[in-house]
Amino acid sequence: MAATVRRQRPRRLACWALMAVLLADLLALSDTLAVMSVDLGSESMKVAIVKPGVPMEIVLNKESRRKTPVTVTLKENERFFGDSAASMAIKNPKATLRYFQHLLGKQEGNPHVALYRARFPEHELGFDPQRQTVHFQISPQLQFSPEEVLGMVLNYSRSLAEDFAEQPIKDAVITVPAFFNQAERRAVLQAARMAGLKVLQLINDNTATALSYGVFRRKDINTTAQNVMFYDMGSGSTVCTIVTYQTVKTKEAGMQPQLQIRGVGFDRTLGGLEMELRLREHLARLFNKQRKGQGAKDVRENPRAMAKLLREANRLKTVLSANADHMAQIEGLMDDVDFKAKVTRAEFEELCADLFERVPGPVQQALQSAEMNLDEVEQVILVGGATRVPKVQEVLLKAVGKEELGKNINADEAAAMGAVYQAAALSKAFKVKPFVVRDAVIYPILVEFTREVEEEPGVRSLKHNKRVLFSRMGPYPQRKVITFNRYNHDFNFHINYGDLGFLGPEDLRVFGSQNLTTVKLKGVGESFKKYPDYESKGIKAHFNLDESGVLSLIRVESVFETLVEDSPEEESTLTKLGNTISSLFGGGTTPDTKENGTDTVQKPSEKKEAGSEAAPPAPEEEKKQKPARKQRMVEEIGVELVVLDLPDLPEDELAHSVQKLQDLTSRDLEKQEREKAANSLEAFIFETQDKLYQPEYQEVSTEEQREEISGKLSAASAWLEDEGFGATTVMLKEKLTELRKLCHGLFFRVEERKKWPERLAALDNLLNHSSMFLKGARLIPEMEQIFTEVEMTTLEKVINETWAWKNATMAEQAKLPATEKPVLLSKDIEAKMMALDREVQYLLNKAKFTKPRPRPKDKNATRAEPPLNASASDQAEKVIPPPGQTEDAKPISEPEKETGSEQADTEPLELEGPGAEPEQKEQPTGQKRTLKNDEL
């Protein structure tokens, strides 16, 4: 047995090691059990989560709304987000930032920067000379880049998701417009780093919408291609996408549904915001006209008034989508003057006539990029809030030539749901049904380089070369390798955008720099010197366009090859090894045997004629017949990148931004904690002062006690009003703890008296039922008795002790005044009830599992054996006590409490081994005999 134990010990240790590894994996996954998505729109954002038990759920914000304004108010000592910040736009428009995503990845000379200044003149935009970008200058002490502001919003979105999921979240998928270029995408990733988010992917919002549509219609997708057009007009921009759905065969999971982005068209400034700005301008003219001749200032010069007008224009646009006219009204618009004016839908459509003319533009771009016509598109589906404007639908329906427009998708939440599905698919914590996504490159990327060529003998010139790296509408993610031949020294090459002729002149100016990066290679010449006898296979540059659509240069390497022959020493060693193995299986060691073994490896019999004997080749001939193998050498080349479109933040500045945002978050949390402590203290003071006048509290307290408490409460209230504004969170909590300690005795006495009636009634009920049960147990005939005298005596003792405790304690309590600490405590009553209930349950469970004993045939017969399926408790009772110990001295075990008959049904009793019998009780003298197994 000892040897057996020793043999099992290594296995047991291995099991523990495996459990430790599995536990470590579970702990590592604990932070990734929930993932989130952020659909980052221009005006509002939608956040969704996936966690165990909560599949694809939209997060509700603190106002229980499903979408949150992308708005931040930044003051010296506090920040506001979402709806709170949107309401602050009226009071403090300069410190309230909106639509700042339009500035991401833009340099100061970009037309969009000028457009932002014109739309929101209340914001002061500073200039960053290092990156040639702009930042928000809130005050001389407060300035934030657009990436930092976006980082704040992303951090706020994570806090909403964590509150909703009730657990930490780090992994996220973030939506971006399909037309975002490399600089804009990198800006979003930097903002996410500032927020401490791990971005699983940046997904184009049109792709996320298409994924959501496909996931919920998976059964309708088959091998026949279906082309669907999504027309998404949001607040800031419009994107039209043509998507092909069909099932494809995959290596990993067989036939699976796939979506492929076939065509994309967009308009960067066509959206609901521009319509609202037109309405705001119209309302401003009407207000100025009403006040003409009163010497009043132009309302456009008042930022607060313009913020009120923009909010009213937003409401008006929504109402006019369902009504022919509506009354715009703002109380106290400027100088305490109210504004009221009627606006019709016809007026609104006239104001935005040129905008509606641009509605078909993205459709034509999408068809051209997809090389399709409208007849190949099965349906057109509306997405985005601005598509609810009737004129937009009217113009679009005419442009696509369909009978109707599809509205069978949630226009606001589709992108968020598609993005969170992708987040779950990318996360290791979830397993989802595969859905293949093939996104498309909007802007082609190519590599340009210049090298010397000799067109005529002695005449050398420079030739400019272009190689397409990622073509327009080509799929991604994907990796590409460009090989540069005819270079044996250090050189440079350039990564630029390809042909952007599909963009108009204005779009090209907004696009920014068409040059991405200059790559300077160092160490090419040294690599050639290192391998002079090798043949160069070129300089290979490895590129990656990842799932987020972000381009990166993975590495550059110089590759060489040469032909080498195996050395004789190596060959003879292998031959010896083969002969040794052969001899182990009965093979000879003669020279013939060695040659035949080599021949078998080289398969010479395939070359000789049938029936002829081939003489074994000589060692020299054998070497010549062996093909020379290629030896490949790779030397990594040093790379220096010069970013040309928009320089990324240096690491030290990025770390500074991260710390700045963390400090702001910590300050906000401390402020919330302090406000919570102050509110708790204030609420305790008012509630307790009110309780002092309630009869139940006056009954258990003296006048002196109440006066002491009331005085301390009044002093704390005065301190809170006079000095509370400067008190720290610790001081507020200490003051609350002091007051609670002072009032603890009073509250305890009241609470105990409230619990007494219910607890005492329950105790009396249990005592009565226990006494009735004991009385019934004692009336069971001796031949049918299942309880021992010890068990019944024990129960009787507990009942009597409980009655005695109750009567004595209540008598003692009656002598005490109500203002003193009671001796009758609810916790003691509960303890007595538990002790008594435990004894009763023990006997009830025993009765439940014990089967009736068969009666003996005659008086002289021995008592029948218990049945084979008798319970373990029965057998334990019938074991003969050891010498020197009486049955009464046997300790009573305390069984686990069981509930209901369900446990008895699900836990059948079993005997150990076939034919097992419980031990018999000692038989009376003169009646001992041996029973057979089959004798009853």
C-alpha cells in the first residue's frame, strides 16, 4: 500500500500543478470577461457591452438614456459629461466642447479648422507649432488637444459601461467614419491610449452597421450574392455603402456567412448639424428683425443666445420631420427678451435646398467604386438620425429608383450592436458564431522610390518608380511585401497615398497631406559586405494594414541566398547513425549493407531498368548526385521613419497627457466622494432631528438624552453650513461617524423593540410545535419506535431550557426601564430558535429516511434485521457500543440541515458492496442465533 501511495504522489502533484495553471488562466481572463463597443458619432455616442449572461446590450447612462451627447464641459475645478454638459452649453458655452472629432488629425491650415471656427466662434483655438495642429484654449491654465478631449469622452464611456456591467472593462471596439484617413485613425488610437482602453479594433461605422444587419439575418444569407446599400446620414457626415452578403467556405469553420464592402461614397459635411446651423441662422435673423430699431445688439454676438438658438433649432428640425409647421420659442433669449416665431417645413426645406441636392452624391460614388449599377442593388436601407428628414428620403428615393426605402434596422443603434458583436468575436472570453468581414481600402497606398538606371552605355539617369501597395477597394486586413532589387547601399523610399482623383477639390484640401512617410534605411551596404559570396534576393519591406485600417511597416530585411553542399563528415555521420539503427533491427554491417541503405534513401531503383542490377555508386559519384541545397541568410535593416501627414505625439507628451487625464479623473472621483460624504452627513442630521420627536424614539430615551443628541446635531449642522465647504472628505466622514456613535444606543433600542413581537411569536410557535412533536414521538409503540430515548430526552431538555430562558429573560426585561439597554435581544432569540430547530430537524430527517420494521413472527424470535437499503443513520444507531460505554453516553451528532423532500429524492442511500449488511444489535440472552442473508 505504501508503494501504491508513492506511485500516486507524482500524479497528484501533477494534478495540483494543472489546477494551478488553469486557475492562473481564469484569473488572467477575469479582467476580460466583459467587452464594450463605442459608436462614436459627431453629436452623440452609443455604448454597448457583452458579458456572461448579458449578450449585446445597449448601456443606459446615468439619466437612463440609450444615447449620450458627445459633449464635455471643462472648468477650473470640475468637469461635466453627457446630458449634464449639454445643459451647461447654455450657461458656459466657451467651456463646453462639441463636435471636436472634426478637428482630429487636422493641421491648422485645414479647411475644416476654419469651418469649425465659423460654426463655433465662442471657442478659442490655440496653435501647436510642433505638430501644426490646434488645441482648445479654455483659459490660460486650461488647454486641451482634440485627442485629449476625446480621451476624456472615451474614459467616461468606459465608466458608464463598467457601472452597467458591474465589473471592470478594458477591451473595446470603437467605430470611426469610413472616410477617416491614416492621421485621423491614429488620433483616435492615441485618445484611447490616454483613456487607458485596449482597442481591439477600430471598425468603420458602416461596416459595423452591415455586420449588425447580417448577424440578425444570418439565416437569410446563402451562396447567392445579395447586394444591399446602406445610406447613413448622421449629424456630421453622410456615408453610402454597398455590401455583398453570401456564404463562403472557410478553412476553420466550413461554410460561413460573409459580408464584403464593395463600394463606399461619402460627404464629410452633409448631415443634421449643417441643417440645424441653417435653422439657427434663420431664427437669429428673425429675432434681430423683431428687435430692429430698438438699438439692440446682434444676437449672433452673444454666445449664450446662439447656444440657445442651436438647441431650439435641433428640436425644431425633429418636430418639422413630422409636422408641416411649428412654433419656435425661447424664453429670455437675450436681455430678458423672449423669442417666438413660426417656422414651416417649406421654409426649412428652402433653407437647406443645396444640402438636399447633395444627397445623391454619395450614392453615385459608391456605385462607381463598386463598379455596379442600381439594378444590382436589391434594397436601400436608411441609417442615421438625419435620414428621418422627409425631404432627404424623398430625394434619395428618387435617386435610387426603388419602390421604397428600407427602414427595418435600428438607425441609431445598429453600429453599436455590430461593433460589440465584433468585440465579442475578438475577445478570448467569448465564443460567437463566425461571420467573415472583408472591409475595403478607401484610399489607395503606394510606395515610391528613385534609383539610377543606365539607359545607354555610360549614360546614367534617375528613374522614379511607383508600386501599388494597397489598391482602392482592396480588402483588408492584409500584409504585403515590397522587394527592392538593384540596391546595394543605403537608400530611402516613400509611402504615399495613391490616386485620389475620385475626391473633389474641396475634399482633397480637407484630406490633408497625401504623403504619409519617408523611410530611411541604414545598414544595406554593411549587409552586402557581410555576405560577399551570397546572391542578393533584394531588400524586402514588410507592411501590414491591420483590422483598424492603420498602416505600419513591420520590418525591412536584406535577403541573400547561396548553394551549399553537405560536408562529407556530416554525411558519414548520418550514414553511421542509419547503420546503427539498422543493426538494431537485425541489419548487417557489411559495406554492401551500408551502400544499399544509402541507395534506398536516394531511391536509385526508380532510375534503373527492370531486371538489371545497379552497381553501388562510388563515394565521389554519390556526392555529385546529391543536389545542393539553398542556404538563406536574412539581415535586418535599420529603419528611420519620418512621418509627413501628421506627426504622432512624442512618447513623453503622450505620457504627460495620460497623467493629465488621470489627475482630472482622480479629482472628479474625490469630488464625488466628498459630495457623497457631505450629503450623507446632512441627511443623517435632518433625519435624526426628525426622529427625536417620534413617539417610538421618545419612549426609549430620556429628555436629557434627547437634548444631548439634539445639541450635537445642531452644532454639526451649523459647522456644515459655516465650515463644511472647506472640509475634506475625511473630516465629513469623521463627523458622521461621531454622530452615529452618539445615536447608536437610541437606534438600537428602537430597532430591538420593533423586532420583538415577530421574533417572540416565531419562538412561541416553534416551542409549541416542538412540544407536540415530542409528545407524538413518545406515543409511538415500542415495536415501531424509531427514536432512541437519548434523542427524545435531548429534545425535551432543549425545549425546557428554551422555555426557561424565555421566561427568565422576559421577566428580567420587564424590570428594566425602556431607556436602558435591553437584555432581551433579537439575535439571542434567533440563536435559541436555531438550536431548537436543529434538534427537531434531526429527528424529522431520521423519520423521513427510516422504513418501518417488520414485526417478529413470535415472541421468542429475534428482532428482524434492517433492510439492505437502510439509512446510514439507522445503522449507526444499532452498532453495539464498546465495553465500558453505555448507549446513553453516546454523543449525539449534529446532521446537516436538509430542506424538503427534494433532497431525499436526489440523494438515494447506498450500501457499500453487494450483500452488505448492517451490524446487529446485541440480542437478549438465550435468543441469539445467526440470520441468513435472505431471511427476513
